[in-house]
Amino acid sequence: MSSSQNPDKQICLVIPPSIFLLDERVFFPLGILKVAAVLEQEGYVVHLVDLSGIENYEEAMTDFIRSSDVATFGITTTTPQMPTAYKVARAIRAARPESKIILGGPHPTLVNAAYKKEKQEGALKRSSKSFQQLLDVFDVLVCGDGETSIFEALKENAPRVVDADDPKSSLFLKNSDLDELPFAARHLVDVDSYHYSIDNLRAMSLIAQLGCPFACGFCGGRESATFRRIRVSSVERIVEELEYIYLTYGALGFMFYDDELNVNPKNFVQLMNQVAGLQEKHGVEFRLRGFLKAELFNEEQAKAMHRAGFRWVLVGFESGAPRILKNINKKAEREDNSRCVEIARKHGLKVKALMSLGHPGESLETVQQTRDWLIEAKPDDFDVTLITTYPGTPYYDHAVQHPELPGVWTYNCPFNDDRLHAYEVNYNETADYYKGDPDGGYRSYVFTDHLSADELVNCRDKLEKEIREKLNIPFNPGAPSARYEHSMGQMGKLPPHILRSTNFSEAKPAETL
């Protein structure tokens, strides 16, 4: 179906840049590609503008608009992507003022969840301001699952907010829905421009289950059913998607982007066994990676994972300090974390330890305890970030204004007298709070009663450098942003790594298989 035949059934979906990342073209977001898949299924012509890693992304967006007649745009965004998403929306509005701009993804979902909580409690605070900032820029907000709610947003009389973040809503996906929905429209992405690999094998990502039931203070979506409620595809459907990706794109590596793969231990082992069977069927060996919950990890899971092709696992240990683990509400103790590394190593699995500084009560003593634990546990790789407080996290949603410091919000730990203080951030404009260059490029927007923002940055940088030297773990360099190039005055089609449109002929099995 051509856009000229049915101009009302075409839409441009936009992936904004993630300028806070060292390398943007590693994983493409699956959420917006799942929305694209259901749109295609209903006969829409979908144009995907992928601006990941594009330095002059506003210019690229403007050129697409000038060379097309699309009047409806859907943008996905996380909280760290909001500054670029905002600029993309501004470019769309400037080039095509009459356009309809829909915003979906984690950020509007988290802001909406926090806003609803404030309304329920009768005390409007920061979230109401952030919520209004979104309504000032975007025509429709899609909050929660987008696969069904996108069609509500596309209606001529669509509400300003399509709220699918409610288990009672028909728009909230159930387990059975996950099995019936089409696979993500990966054919709309220039897959070859992404360069993720596992053990030198071409790799792609997938999501087997949605949600995490835990309530860690730093984690987004703790007030959102979309992010808290576990929803799982059947084992058969997950294996079917793995086989599809292998046959279509020739990928032998797979990154599971589930919050925690082993939240459902019984199903997890069953899945690993069937993934191993899939490899036997095709006479190949896969390499897999994914995230684990430390205190739920056991020997049976480790054996099944290695058999299925796992050689690396990622675990959010966060801290080596018992007090901080309690303050986080992590549910895992230092001993659980050490045991997790030991079990993994015993069964041939390498561990990347995901660590963070800046939690309530963080001090020089707790930083030292994290240092000591890393040296003792000897993970094969690690990452240390600085905590930020953004909508949807308990650190943000449960904070109150500081009684003395203007523009500062304070989270009071429910377990003791520890506190975390955060400077107010305009998420439409600021992204460097999330993650920076590990070689001296971090900035902290939080501080504790013991460590200032600058001291937290210094502690993070020192910890990163010292542990890498002691454990002989090199830094991982990122890739610089590319520039979108075109001849001045010539508005031709954007190159394939930026623009893809519906073309089912592109989704075909690799000829080499």
C-alpha cells in the first residue's frame, strides 16, 4: 500500500539519539519496533527514522519531513533521551506545524505514574510539573504498553493521555497477548549499522518477559504496573523468536534485555533447556547474555545457562556495603552477591558486576566497602555509575522539598535516618546526569549527608580506576557520533542507517544459511 493511496495510514516513528551513551549503535529499542509491527499488521506504512549516533539529528529529521508528506509522528523516549526527543519534536513542529506528535516509551509512563500517585495523595509536587511540560510539547502521551494504545492515540479525537499503565485497562497487555503479537519489526532498522557481538559472534537483543516485582529505591517504574507486573511469553514463543532471528539475520548471539531473567526460576530453566534443544536442531552454538537477580541464582540455573550458551551474565550488585544494600531495599545481602559470583565461576560463566554510588547514607566508608568487595569477589568486568533520581523511582517519587536548600529534594530512607538529596532537574534539557565518560566525564546531581556531589564524582572516578588496575580490566571505549551528510539544497532520501520504511522484502532469511 503506497502512502499516496492512503495518506491517512502512514506514520513516522522516531528513535531519538542517546547522547549520554559512549556508543549509541549497539542495541536498537525493541519497544517502538513492536509498535511498528502491529501498525504494519493493520496496513499502515511505517517510516522509521533512527537517529541513534547521529550528531546533527535535528537536520536529518527536518530533511525527512521536507521530503515526505507524513503528518503523524511517534517518538519513543527514556528519561535520559528527553532532551533530544524534545529537540526532535521542536524540529517536526517547525517544519510541519500541523503535524500530530505522539510521545511514548518509559519516560511518559514513569512521569504519569508518579503524577497519578501525587494526585491520589492530594499533594502535587515535581511530577505534576514534569507532566505538564510533556503536555506543553506533545499532542498525545502514550503511557504504558504501546502495542494496542497506539491505535487510540491515532484517533482523530484521541485524548491527550492514553493511559495503558493500568492492569484493569484493556490496553494493558496480558501473558496471552505477548504470544499473539507479531515480532518486533527489526526489518525497519538498518541492522548492519549496529555492531553488537558476543564472543565475536553477531548478536541481537530480545525480551522474554516484562516487569520486575522488586522495589529497589533507585529503580524506575516502582509505582507503575507496566514495570512492576511480571508478564511472560511462553517458552515456545521465546524459542520461536530466537529461531526467527537466527534464520532471518544470521545472528548466533542473543542479549536478553529482561529486567531479571531468573525472576521465575522454574520457567527460566525450562527456557534454557529448550534453547539448548534449538541449537541441537540446527547444529549451531549460540552465545547468550542477560541480567540475573543474585539471591535467586542457583546451581541448577547456572548449569542450564551454560548448556544453553551463556558465557557472561550481568548482575546489579550495586554496592558492597551492607548498609547501602539495606537502604536500597535490594533484598540481596553481600553474602548473596559473593555466592552468585562463585556459582557463576564454578559453571564457566563470567560476571559483569553493575555497581552504583550515591545511595542514601553513602559515605567514604561505604565506598571503601564496595571497593573491598569488588577486589574480594573479582568479577570479570564491572561498571560503576552515579545514581540519579528520576520520575518513577522511589528516590524521586517519595522525596520532599529540602527545608533549607532551594531546588533540592530529599529522600528519607524508611529503614533508618539516612538521606539522599537531589538537585531539581529539567528532564527536557539535561541528560548528563545519567551517565558520562568514565574517564573524568561524570557529573552528579545527588549528594548525601556525608559526601557532596563533587566528592561522589571523585569517589566514582577513583574507584573505577583503582579496581580496573587491580583486576586488570581495561576500559571499554565508545564510538563517536556520526554526521548525517547531504548535498546542500538537495533533499534526497536519507541513508539507510537513518531511514527505513515498510518493505517486507527486506525481512528475509540470510542467504548464507
